[in-house]
Amino acid sequence: MNGILPALIVSFFVGMIVAPPVISLIRKLKAGQTILSYVSQHKDKEGIPTMGGIIFLVSALISCLIFWKGNGRLATVALLVVFSYGIVGGLDDFIKVFFKRNLGLKAYQKIISQTVIAVLATIFAYRNQYVGSEILIPIINYTIELHWAYIPLSFLVYIATTNCVNLTDGLDGLAGSTVIVYLVFFGILLYEGYLTQVDSGNTLYASELYNLTILVASFIGGLAAFLWFNSYKARVFMGDTGSLALGALCAVIPLFTKNPLLILLVGIMFVVSGISVILQVLVFKLRKKRIFLMAPLHHHLEMKGYNESKIVTFYSVITAIAGTVALLIV
């Protein structure tokens, strides 16, 4: 596995070392989570340190810098995209903490910021020789050339995925656990692609895929360390700093490997989170009725009596099954 497993392990231990001082600093700055008034079941989470996404962002960055080698333009841009979304989320968290409210950046400020990043990342991919405007169709293993239509598709993937992952971040360990399982399967696909390119003698593209695999492994390791402190009962939350960054990662890896359609399968629980919110809003506006006790779905399940740890298990298992199916059809 070359440097892939070492990258994961190093990132994990860096995260374990970084986490305690980061949590302590956040506490000193009184950067605690503010809970919405109508989420009464989470009132005991009030004041728990947020912005903990810094933990896995730092650990992943350090691991990547240690283990990246050769041609890694795709991985470098992917990491820049992730950190850019993380900065947007960090500003959102800062406003929430500074003004002691649950709402940070205004909706239009978030959308504009995310749009700018998505457009720049899309332009890069569109012009890159290893990405271009093609996407792979699972099952039939066929490549479609989208030409200019790739641009709105890519933009939609970034906006939808980042916000759906953000919506999934609502219970202790939920987003982190689900993203780890999601990344494991894309990491396997990346590594298989890397071996294929090595066998075919395409060393430049093989190097690109290798560094993307290192990126994924580094985030898995960093997230594992974060979950050590974030799983029930959480000592720290990732905040939008972490959830928007993870959403960007969950979008950029499939896009840079021409597999955006797999997000719908492997990221099924992110899709469910987004759809549950959309349906709740639409039905309430049209019929003044709610189809869920609370949206996203994980809050509905919580209000139905399922504890947080069980819901996290549900999401992780379903993602693992979906990922296994994805490996069988690509």
C-alpha cells in the first residue's frame, strides 16, 4: 500500500496530539455551540466547543505534505477546495460564536462564497487533461462527453454535496462516521485506478491518483482522531468549519475522478438528509403539514426514540452497503 496506510496512521496520531490543545483553546475562547431554541433534546449540548473541524484539517494537511510525491496537481487543488470551503464555514462559526447565535453568515453570503469556489474548481477540472468534461456511467462502464454541460453539473454537485453533508452534521459522530465510510470506498476506487495506470505505464496520471489516495487516507485518519472526541457524548463539534470542508471533499474526489454519479449511491445518506429537508419545507408550504417530526431525517429518528449512537450506526451501515454495491458496479 506504499505510503497510503502510513499517511492514515500519521494523520490519526497527529489528530490525537492536536485535538486536546485545540479543544482547550476553543474552550478558553468560549467558542461554544449555540443550540436552536426548538431543538430542546439538544439543550445539554449548549456550550460544547465548536470549530473542531480544525483538528482533522490540520492533521490531514500535515500528513499530505509528508507523503505526497511526484505529480500531484489534482490533489493540491482538491485540498485547496476543501480548505476554501472550510474557511467559509470557519467564518460562519466565528460569527455564531462571537454574536452568540445559531445563525452565522447570511444565506446569500454563503451561496456567493460557495459559488465562487465551485466555479473556480470547475474551470480547473474542465481544463485539466485528466478530468475534462467526461463522466463515467456506472454499471455499463461507459464514458459520456458532456462538453459545456459539465460546468453546471459540476457546480450543482459542489453546492448540493457540501450543503447535504452540512445538514447531516446534527448528531454526535454522525457526519464524521458517515464521511469516513464514504471515503473508504472512494479510496479503494482511487487505489484501483492508481494500480491500473501503473500497469499501463501512465506514470504521470498514476502519480495524480496516488496523491489523491493519500489525501483521502489522510482525511480518514484525521476524522478517526476527531471521532475519538466527537462520538457520543461529544467533547467537541466540527462546526461548519468541518462540515463544509468535508462536503467539499465528498464532492471534489468523485468529480476529479469522473465519478460524480456515484455520489448518489455512496453518499445516499447525505442525499436523504437533503431531500428530507426539501420535502419538509415544500409540503409545509403547500399543505401546512409536516411529514417528519423534524428535519433532517436523523432528527426525526431521534424524536421517534432512537438514540444518537444507534442512528449513527444506521447511517454508517447503509453507507457501507451502498459503497459495496458501488464497487460491484464500476
